[in-house]
Amino acid sequence: MTEEQQQIESVWRFRRFALAVCMIGMLVQLGLTAYYLGMGHRAAPHELPVGLVSTAAKRTAVVMQLEQAGAFRVTDYASSDALKAGIMRREVYGGVDISGYQPRLYVASAAGPAAASLLRTTYVGVVQQQATAALADWAKQGERMPVAQAQILATPPVVIDVVPLPRDDTNGVSLGFITQALALGGTIASMGLGRLIPRAKRSWRRGIAHVTTLIAYAIGSAVVVLWSMGWFGVGRAADRWEMLGIFTLISLAITASTAGAVALLGPPGALIGALYFTLGTVISGASILPEFLPAFGRHVGENLPTGAGVQAVRDDLYFPDAPVAGHLTVLALYAGLGCLVVLVTNILPNRSDHTSEVELELVERLEGAERREPVMVAAQIS
């Protein structure tokens, strides 16, 4: 092949490679765009849990209005105190008390600003409908409305924020940013450790060293997150040791599961961490509440480290009465299984004779010598 032909072939190879890269990039972009819009476009509530304190006479009409089209799922409470306790346990996002003359709405902005805003809008509509119905009844009876009753109907609806967001996080977006940072940092750390650890001998010591390094990174990652949160006043009222433990478990769940995938699949296993960052954060419940996601996104999201982590952090920050055992169990499973896979893949190969206890550098030298030997023989023959 002449030099000109080699140059032409090189140009064609470059063009084919560039075309392949562009096509892959566009396909990835198409998939992510469809996924993001499918999850977040026109987000609407699906059986959002709300509480209701009502008399039997008023209950039927209100429940029918709330549960139409499957937007809300109503839970009855005996009193407003019981309703507030349910909100603190995160059984419901909020609720309304219409048992007296003056209805009251209870919300929890810290559980999700979108839910609180939706409840306010729905509540105003319910109150206005009740006021209209009351005026119609008085008009039918042909009687004059007492001043006290007119004042009640004219009074703006009462809204009580049981668990408000802190002033330093009025939009409630901090959890999403923290989750993205943990997911991205964990992925990079897992990929780096995956290249670093194989430079040691294959043995049970190497497995323990790998797992210990993952745990040490998780603790350091949690410390960094807590430190950076303090710069912006996020989580000032929370128990620092509890937050440290939860962030450590989140980081270990992400890094260990990614490292385990890399140990089983090789470099392609790092895609697990990339999926946590690109796909998992969207359905984690940090920015879009689980009840506002499609059913698939909701069920998958709450069983990923990002989703379980967001819910555990939110409960620890704002809802100390809420149970977190389920979320911590999900995180512990990812962390434990990932560490187990890393440990086993580093130990088991040494049970057979053909696995190496030789340093990686020596193996590379031997392999390099084997490659060079046929070339030298060929040169001698020629």
C-alpha cells in the first residue's frame, strides 16, 4: 500500500470513527431527553396521601372531590392534633380540618414544596365551594345571613405549615444537589479504586484493603458533605452524628455497589454509577416527589441508593418522628452486597493454581517478553 493510499485509508477511518461518536452521542441525548421529559414533564400527583378531619355530613363530598382522578388518597383522623402527628410521621403530606366553622389546612413544606403548593390550591378551591354552597342555602331559605357567619365565609382560609423549610433552603432543592454530588463523587472514586487496587497482589488482604478503602472514602465523603452544608446553613438543627452515619451509608451504597459491578463486569460496570447520577437522581424524590412520578419511576427510584438516601436524609433533617428503617435497609443492602462482591472477587481467584500471586508489573514484563520473542525469531529467519 502506497503512502497516498494509507493517508486515504486513515482519513476514511477518522470519518467513520467521528460519525460513530456523533451517532452514539445523539442516541444517548435522545434517550436521556425522552427519559427526563417522561418523568418530569407535566408532573401530576398520583394518590398523594392527605389527611382529613371532618364530620360525617361533610366527609363524603370532600372525599369525592379530593379522590377524583386518583390525585389524592384520603386518610381520616379524629382531630387536628392527630392529623399533625400524622404529618410529623410522614404518613401524609398535609391535611384539612373541616370539623368546625372555620376550616384549617395543615401542610409540611419540608416534605415537598410541590405538595404543599398543590394542597393550598386545592384547599382554597374546597373552601370556596363550601362558601358558595352555604350562600346558596341561605338564599334558598330567603333568610338574612348573620354577621358572624358572613365574616367566617369572608375570612381567608387558614393555612398552617407544620414543618416549614428553613430560611436558608426556601426552595427545598438542597437534597437534590447533595444527592448528585454523592452519586458523582462515588462513581469517580469507584473507578479510580478499580484501577488502583489491581496493582496489589490478589489475596484476602487485597480484598480487605479494597473494602476498607471504600469505607474510608465513604466516611470522608460524608464529612465533606456535612462541612459544605454548614457553609450554607443547611441542616443546622439536625443531629450531626446521625447525619454523618446516613451520609456515610449513602456514599458506601453508591461506591460499593459500583465497585462490585466493576469487579464482576470490568470497566463497563462503572456505568452503574453513571446511571445513579444521570437517571437515579431524577427519580430519587429530591426534586420531583415520588407521588408525582410515573409508577415505574416511583418504584424504581425508592429502591435505588439515591432515592432511599434522599428519603432518609429528609426524614432525619425535618421529620424525626418518621420511620427510616426501610430506607436504611435499602442502603445497607447495596453497601453490604457491593462490599461482599468486592471481597469475594479478590479472594476466590487465589484458591486455584493458575491465579497470580505475582506482581502486576512482573506479569506485564513476562507478557511483553512473550510478545517480543516471535518478532525476534522472525527477524532471524529473514
